[in-house]
Amino acid sequence: MGIVDLLLIDIGLSMDAFAVSLCKGLGMKRLDLRQAVIIGVFFGGFQALMPVVGWALGKQFESYITSIDHWIAFALLAFIGGKMIFDAARGDGYDELAGKSMGKLDYKELFMLAVATSIDALAVGITFAFLQVNIIGAVSIIGITTFVLSVAGVAIGHLFGARFEKPAGIIGGIVLILIGVRILLEHLGIIAF
């Protein structure tokens, strides 16, 4: 597997993290580069960590992991997306959800989002074990690419969110739920992307 193959795999894996980063940026009244970098580190870190975990697990646990990974991702994204919609529709708690109450990010939520968007990377790591891929090089490319796309996603999301604050929270929640539904339907074989 060459570097071009790895880069294409990573871009595919990073799209969920990019979309979630867009949603986080939608809720920012002002672009906070520090928070964008933290979001990038969470998503890039988990996208790099999960293939290592999958690679370490190897073939013996493949059937257990791949049989439930889509349900875990769906549940986490649906829960967080539903909370975003609820809070934005109520009109209170929106700033908190976007990470601006007292200038802090919600690290628990960020952790859940990072796990949910990187579950597929776990299965890719199992595949890497079968293909004898250099895991250090592969996860380095995966982590860096996801980091860059996530920071860019926050910045792009901010450009739109600063203008459409309340609707942006609702749209962001809907996007998270749709990502979860897409992951679920893909793994159930109902749709193919």
C-alpha cells in the first residue's frame, strides 16, 4: 500500500471529523484558533490512535469489532446531534454547546465526538495488520491530515455560523445525526458511498 493509497484512505476517514469540525465552528461567535487547534488535536489524535488499536487487536477480534462499530458511532452522533438541536431550539445553552461559556470547550463532548468519528479507523487498523502496512507511517499521515482538515473545518464553519447563530446549531445537530445514520446504513449494506 503506497502513500497515495494511505492519503486517500485518510481523506475518506477524515470526512466525518471535518464535518463535525464544521459544526463546532458554526457555533463560534469569534474564531478561537486555540480551540480550533484543540479540536484538531482531538480528532487527529483519535484518528491516529484508533488504527493502532485496531492493528494491535488484529484478526482475532475483527468479527466482534466490525459487527458493532457502526452502532456505537450512530448512537454517539445521534445523542450529541439531538442535544445540539434541543439546546439550539430552546435558545439557551447554545453558547455552552458551542464551547464559549467561560471560553472553554466541552472536553467530554469533544471526546465522544472524536471517538464516534474515528470508530471506522479502528477497522482500518485491523486491515493494516493483514496487509503488513507500516503502522507508524500510516497513522502519522492519518493524524496529520485529520488535524489539518479539522482545524480548517472549524474556520470554515465559523464563517457561516457567525451569521446564522441559532439555525447553525440546529443544522449542526442535524448534520451529526445524518453522519451517524450514514455510517449505520453503510455498515448495514443499505447504501454505499
